Amino acid sequence: KMWNAGNFKGHVSPLEFLLVVQERSQRRFRADSHSDPVEFLTWLLNTLHFDLTGGKPHKRKSIVTRCFQGEMEVTKIHDDDGDSDNGGDGDGDGDAKMAPVPANGGSGEKMEKRRGAFLMV
């Protein structure tokens, strides 16, 4: 049954993807709770890279590193009252490693941009 070409699907349903993410992340990322999107993307790409290289430290290159390794810019937009639109938890995790980049916001909003290394595998 596994080797039957008729059973092969070139896509994955969102539910299957969600269940695998919950399982592989030890329920760190779940559908019933909010998580940091940068943390999720970092975990997903690192997990893909690890699986593609077989976890071998000497095999440092994969399609994931060729496509995604580099620098990342995160933009937060704050209202006048200091609330953020991004739904972050406000604990500042990861912000200390990133250098602020000056930005100008319009219509009474404040924009904060930060740059830092991404996909450190």
C-alpha cells in the first residue's frame, strides 16, 4: 500500500501539518494557544534542516540554509497608548540580541524595527 503510486499525495492537509508540529515540538506550538511567530519559524526551519542533514554536524548545508540563512527584520507597530499590534507577550525574549533600526511611523503610530541573524544552525 505504501509503494502504490495511486496513494501518493503531493500535498499535506493543514490538520495533518498541525498535528505533526504539535507532536515534534512537544506541544510547544499548539492551535489552542498563541506563540511567537519568529520562534515558530525558527523552530520549523531548524527542524527541517536537521531532518534533511540527518542530524550530522559536518553536513552544514541543505536547501534550508541556502534559501533562508541570513538576516531577519522584525517590525512592531505600536499605537499611541503603547499597545502593540503583533500580540507579543512583552517579555523581550530575543530582542536583546537584535540591534534597533530607526523607523518613522505615520498617523500617531510608533514603529520599531529590529534586525538580527536568522537560522543559526
